[in-house]
Amino acid sequence: MNAALFVSTVLIWGTTWIAIALQVGPVPIIVSVFYRFALAGTVFLLGLAVLGRLRIPGRRHHPWLAAQALCLFSLNFLFFYSAAAHIPTGLISVVFSLATLFNALNARLFYGERISPRALLACVIGVFGLILLFGAEFSLDNATETLRGIGFAAAGTMMFSLGNMISRRNAAAGLSTVDANAWAMGYGALFLLICILGARVQIIVPPDAAYVAALIYLSVIGSVVGFTTYLMMVARIGASQAAYATVLFPIVALSISTFVEGYQWTWVKALGVGLALCGNAVMFMRGWPLPLRRAGVRLS
């Protein structure tokens, strides 16, 4: 079971970044993110209702579900969509892969878990890899754009990690991953709608078929399916081990970015990507196959 969740998450989240790029354009970012989670939340809640599995959480859980919504289903994606307007989506996925390090730091802050020397080594290697990768992206013409993209991607990754911590709390409190996701996506869409109306942002109708296709993929596959498989792993094996999926999906995302966005490779960029992913892998040197081992898969 864990192996299936792991592979599904890698493939789904490795492909969502290019779909995000297809939504950056004439529709305001906050409206695009609202469309995504309004559709995802509706599909999720209606699907559970039709199956007779819709449960209403107790009153004490709703503030935590709203907090999960802010971190996982609204603010983080506002940052990621903003980053996509400045840097290639493949590079955003590499920054996001550092969620393993953010999770280690936040687990220490919120749950008192010790940060091992291995985690510190992983941080140094990963950050050095990002310096090499993005150093190759800087020039007098695009330095500001690149910095903005990095900043937005890093902020989105931090929000995602905080959402992991809240999801962990919700699972420990007895909320199922499916129920928590469904209600949190609904809360996320409501929060975004309030912001849109409060700021008087123009709500633009999806402009073309490509946008609509990307919206459906991101809402149903990327959000409903992808977040469910990921957070099920968080509940089953912990945030740090589940985040290992983020080490692998940049490979998928960068491959797509190379062919679709025309991302240009150099040996320095390749070395930077390699070090960034290696830094994440160091987090799991003794136990990265854990999701597979727990699923009963023997690795030779």
C-alpha cells in the first residue's frame, strides 16, 4: 500500500507543475487558485456524500481544518503560481523538494523531534546545490525575476511544510485524511473567495480549452488524488519519510520542463540539481526505502 501511495504521489506531483504554468496569464493568480480548489472541494465533498462517507467533523476540529486550508490549499499555491510567472516550473519543483528539510525543522519546532547531524549535512548539500542551480540563472537582465521566483517558491514550500505539521495533528486527533482534505479544500476555496471579493479582483472566465484542461487536471488529479495519497503517507509513515517523494518528482518536472518550456541545461545546472536532490536523499541514507519495505517489497 505504501509503495503504491509513494509512486502515485511522485508521478502526479511531478506533472502538476507544467499544468500550473498553463494557468499563469490572463486570469489573476488568486482567481486561478480559487477555481482549482472550488472545483476540487466540490468534487471531493459531493463524491463523499454520494458514497455515503461524508462526515461532519466536530466543532473543535474546524479551526485546525481552516489552518490546514490556509497552508495547503490556498496561500502555498498563491506563492507557487506567482513563482511560475518568474522562473521555469521545473526549477520551482527543485525548490519545493527542500520540503524534506523544512519538515525536519518544523518537526523540531512543533513536535520536539531532534534534528540529526545527517539533517544538517543534507541542508548544507541541498542549499549549495540550489546556489549552483540558480547561480546559472542569474544575469543582469533576469536577476530580479529569478530572485522573485526563488522567494515565492521558498515561501510556498514553507507553507506546505506547516500544512504537513497541521495535517499530522489532525490525523493524531482522529480525523481521516480524506475527511480532513475534503473540508480543508472547501475552507481554502472560501478563504480565497473572500479575498477576491474583498480586494475586488476581477473574476475572469477561463479563457481557452488548455486552461480548462489544466484546471481539471490540477483540481481532480493534482489536488483530490495527489494530496490524498501524500497525506495518507504522512499519516502512515510520518512527514519526514513521506516527503521523500519530493526528492524524486523534480526529475519528472524537469524532464517535462525541458521539452515543453525549452529549459536549457548546462553542466553547472545539472550539478546543482544533482546536489539539491542528493541533499534530500542524505536525509534518508539509512532508511529511504522505508515506504517500500513497509509495503513488503524486498530491495536487493
